[in-house]
Amino acid sequence: MAEENLNEKDEEKTQNEQAAENTADTSTEAGPSTSSGTTDGAGTADDAGAQKELTPEEKIAALEKEVADLKNQALYKAAENDNWRKRMMQQKDEAVAYANASLLGDLLDSLDNFDRTLDAAKDAKDAKSIADGIKMINKSLVKLLEDKYGLVSYGKEGDEFNPEEHEAIGRVEDEKAKKETLAQVYLKGYKLKDKVIRHAKVMVKVPKA
């Protein structure tokens, strides 16, 4: 009975050892297979890289497309700049054309006052009332131009002659004159702030030689 038990244990041990050997053999066989699979994968990647390489014709086509795109962008920029230049010129023309709109609008009140004065003069029996009305209009207009627009009149008898501000129409000698002065003012001069926009037309008194 004891001998049978020993035989059964030896047989079981032998079976276990054989199973272990079979497992080891299977792992060894699977190793090369896995390595072979990796090698095949790398080969596939190389093949894909080779397929992505462009032919000379494809490279030329790609460069031609890039050149065409750049040309279109340049044309678009040129057209955009041209449109901007035209807008600027239009705005400049409009600014010049309507630069005096504010001034003319302010002058309308004075024109209306002149119209009223002319209508009143038809039935007026006193010339002085007409003259007073004109003086009021003149005073109001001068104040508007001076206060709002910086227009300044100049030139009166006795002022020293200045060729940069006065235009001499004639000269007259005077024994009492020590320097050139204005003997008579025919037209007053005007400045816009500090810039002369009309020279005063004057007769100049000069020292007698």
C-alpha cells in the first residue's frame, strides 16, 4: 500500500515537471515571434515615410501654389492701400470744400440785418437812422470776426510804416517827419491772428531830403 502511494507521488511530480518544461518551451518560441513583429512594424513605418516623399513635379506644383497665394496677397494689399488713399483724398477735398461753412453760417445774421436795413431805408425819412443801423451791423460783424475767428484790422494815420504790413501806394515828403509814417490809409489791413491776409494800402509820409 505504501509502495503504491510512493509511485503515485513520483508520477505526479513527473507530470508537474513536464508541464513546466512545456511552458518554458512555449515562452521561448513566442520570444522570436514578438521580435519579428517589432521588426515588421519598423519596416512598415519606413515604407510610409518613403510614400510621403514628394516627387519633383509635386514639389514644383506646391511652390507654384505658394507663389500664387503670395501674389494674391500682394494684390489685395495694393488694392487696400489704393482704397485708403482715395478715402483720404476724398476727406481732404470735403474738408477744403466745407472749411468755410461755419464762417458763412455766422455771416448769415449780418446779411439778414443788412436786408432789414435796406427795407427800412425805403420808408425812412431820417438818413441818420439808416446810418446808425449800418454802424450797428458793422460793429456786430467786426466783433464776431475778431472774437470767434481771430481777425484783426490794422492801419491808421500816424502809424510807423512797415513794408511787411503796409503797401505804399505813394510817398509824400514832410519837413517835420523824422521817420516814415502813414499819411493816409486807403484800405485797412487785416491779420488772421498773426498772419497778414491783406496788406494795408497807404500813403507814406517820409522825411524831406
